[in-house]
Amino acid sequence: MVSEQGMAPPPPERRRVAVIGAGVSGLAAAKCLLDESIEPVVFEQAPHIGGLWNYDEALPDGGGVMYRSLRTNTSRHTLAFSDFPLPKTMPDFPQHSEVLQYLRDYAAHFGLPPYIHLNTVVESVESAAQGQWTLRTRTGEQVTTETFEAVVVCSGRDGYPLLPQLAGSDTFAGQMLHSSSYKGPEVFAGQRVVVAGVGSSGVDIATELSKVADRLYLSTEQGAWFIPRYVLKRPYDHQLTRLAERLPYRLRMFFFQRLLQFEYQRMGVTSRQLQAQGLPLPRFDLWSARLTPCNDLLPRILSGAIRVKPRIERLEGRHVCFADGSAVEADAIIYCTGYALRFPFLSGALLEIKQNGVDLYKHVFHPDLPTLAFVGFCNVAGSAFPVAEIQGRWVAPVLAGRMQLPSREERHAAIERYRTHPSHRSPVPMQVQLLEYAEDIAAILKVRPHIWRHPRAAPRWFLGPFTAAHYRLDEPPKHR
């Protein structure tokens, strides 16, 4: 088309969408928006991209929530984004520095750095006319107000440590800290330490500290099932195949429990021995029971290097008193008790946080305001990377107008259905199973492959570990 003056008209202005956070979810969302010819404007409060995967040994606190020895608790095969594979030289369970480099390489490969504003805090997000949003941001002393067509919140769940309110906390004479402040075992050498919590960080920290502490106590209220990182000589999450997912739930649970018990026997560990050491084993349920990957915890419990205690009830001076009436003298307590979900830039009237979760359509879209989306807020039983990516792949075409959401009534009905889903039995808010959830969103996007077209991929599709790359086999053309 040519104007009357013989000049081609200027290209239409690219739509702009604000993305809050440049961690895993923010980078994936920004890349997906670019694929839809939408300009992402990414605001990151830290001086670097990568979110919680950042760790700087030169800083007193490491610069974030990461600790020095952390490795992923999901294997690299399930970790990678769909269109950017991890290096084959990377170990099965990569170290945090390797994951951070992967994120940096991902951002560079897809040209994301020019769209990212570092050292920039989002102070407020407010609705504006015609479904738009006004953001006030601060970079140093400079305050800026801009309007965007949509907002994608990718600020993560791990920004605000959650500490229990215990009687006598103000009297405790030792050190109390959250796992986000733990960086390494050296400062606790020779001390008596209580670690509270049996999630991944609690297990890692307790195992590491038990090698240098005078005494190490691990406190847990309900216990957990501890999964060896390798089952049948393969990373444990390789057992969660699509073929297994197609089995009836009870049968799948039966086989997985038998595999776990087989690995316990191979290590010389029995359930009776663990219970004799004070470790409660909850009813085995892939939804409601806590399943924590680890390697060395159980042998160290049986050897006496780690002593299991019940829930902490109160503190008295240097004494930690437990729910069974016992007490121990401690120099330090490390709370591995998770994080509080907060959105300091959103008003409570706009989004209500209930029991550390929020009601979103399929954990992504605000049910009443479809131009306000959230990526990366599920608690994933499995790798969070592919979940954040497939959420971003859904958000981008919706914001581009290429896909429609169901009606407001249908969105609210879906939220109500989630309340009766088996995952709602879990004590973990907004929990999803990796394969089940990814398949659900992939079906909406129509990117579940026609596997009969890809016979060479069929064995891996059914029998291999989950990989997001399968959702690129029959990918629609890009709109970038």
C-alpha cells in the first residue's frame, strides 16, 4: 500500500506489554511475546537477570536466596525450554551456576537484553482506561509512569521468607535464620543446629550441616517420602513417563511406591527403621504427600548423624521444645519453611491472596481482567521451567488477540473445579503435576504433537522422560 504522496505508510506501532521480573518466567514470557510481535518491557529490580538462580560468592549474603552447594532437584532432561536445549555436557542435576549460565545464554540467543530494564522496581500497577495498565517504576531516584496494554507478572513466589510465629522466639539466645540466608556450613561447624522443614532446601541443608555440626536435629510435622535422585539407575523423574501417566491413578501410585521401596532396600533402609528413628512416613499419595528428592539423608538418619524431631512448639532460652514434650539445647535454628506470596505493587482489591495462593484461571489469567496475567506461580511437582514457558506461550497469543479465553463465567467455574481436584488435597498451594498441567495447556494451544507423524519420537514420547521439545514437533508458524 502506498500513500498519495507516493510514500509507504509507517509500520504500525508495536504493542507494548509490561513484564515484571527477569527470572525464568519473565525471560520465557518476554521471548513468547516477541514471537507474537509484541514488545515486552521487562522490569527487574536486581542488577542481573536470572532471578533466584543468581549467586555471587563475593557478596555477604550471596546476593539472593541461593546457597553455594545447591543443585537442581529435577533432571536436566526435564528442565530445558522447548526450543533451547541444555548442553549435553551438563550433569543430570546441574549446579545453580550452570542453570544461571543457561538462562543468560537463552536471553542472548533470543535477543532479550535490549528489552530488560535492570535495577528497576515496580512500585504500583493500576488499571487504566480501555483495559490498559499504568505502572509506576523507580530506577534509583528516577520515578517513571507508563501505560501498557497488558501486564504479565513474573515476580516469583520466593521473595518473602516465611517464618513461623513461635512462643518464646524473643527469648531464644541462639541464632535464628531462614534458609534464604543460609549460604554454606562453615559458620555452623561444631554447633548444635535444628533444621525445620523437610522440603528440598531443608533436606539439602540438614545433610550438609550434619557433616560439620556437633549435633544436627531435623524437625518435621508430617514427614515425607524421600526419593533417591536415581531410581533404577536413571534420574527419578524419568520414571514419570506418559505411559505411566495413562495408568489408573491407584495403579500408578502402587508401582511408584514399589519402585521407591526397592530403592530403599537397595540402600539398606526400611520404613520400620525410619519410623524407629522418629521419621513419620505419611500415607503414600502422589498428590497430598510431600515427595522430596535427596541422596544421603536416609543413611545419615540411620547412622545417627541426623536426629529427627517433631514440630517445634516453643523456644525457651537456648532450648528448642518439640511437640512430643522433648527439648534440646541449640546454638542455631534454620527455618526451611518456604515463602509468603506477595504482590506489593498490586492492591488487595485487585488480587486477594488466600492461604498463600491466588485464584487464577488455570493459574495464569485473572478471572475478571484478562489483560493481567501471571506466569510461574504454580508449585510444580516437577520442573518449573517448562511450565513457565508453556504458560508464556499461552499468554502471548491471547494478548496478541490471536486466541480467545472462555467467558468470565467459564473462567470462574474452572477455578471452582480446581478446588475439587485431587491437587487441592495437597498442603502446597497452587500445586500442579508437571506432565498433567503441561498437557492441559498444550491442548489449549493445539501443540500436542500428532505422534503418528513422528515415528522416531514415539518411543521417547511414551517411555522417555518429559521434555518440552515435544511441543514443538507440530508447532504452528510463528507470528513474529
